[in-house]
Amino acid sequence: MIDVIAFAKDGKYTGLKVSGHANFDEEGKDIVCAAVSVLTLNLANSIEHFCNDDFTVDSDDGFFSFVLHDRSEKSGLLLDSCILGLMDIGEEYGDFIKINLQEVK
């Protein structure tokens, strides 16, 4: 199962942590893992290329962590969009992905 934690401060997303594997299908055919990977990697690439905001990203096999240090309107929209996409995947494939929201101080 893929575990997603979406972090928020004052009602606005600030980052996310994704870990695990969906095990929806065999490696190379797992559409749930592929969709999650595309959304999360595109988030980091888009913010790097289109925004001047500071962020930290860490990624390894079955793990992705993203923390937005400066949330502008653009980077916030990209992060919100990524989390919306992950939630949509969770609605359709809830047996393979779990999403939790966590408020940070």
C-alpha cells in the first residue's frame, strides 16, 4: 500500500511524504504506482522550473518527500493540484493508497 501524508499549516498545504508500493499489479504494470510517481515527480520539477520558491525534495525507491519552504501563489497551486490528484487516485483505488492530512505548527 502507498501511504501519503499531506502536511498543512493554517489550512494550506506545505508538503507531502509518500512511501510504499501499491502492489496493484506487477512491477512495470502498476498503474497506481505510476500515477503517484508522475504526480509527485512532476510537482518537484514544475516548482523547480516555474517558481522561485525554496523547497526540499528527497526521493528513493518507494519513497518521496517534499517540503515547500516558501509558498507563493504559483507553488501553492502546484502543490494543491498534486494533492488533489493523489486524493482522486485514493477515491478510485482506495485499497492501494491511503492519504492522511496532518496539520503542522
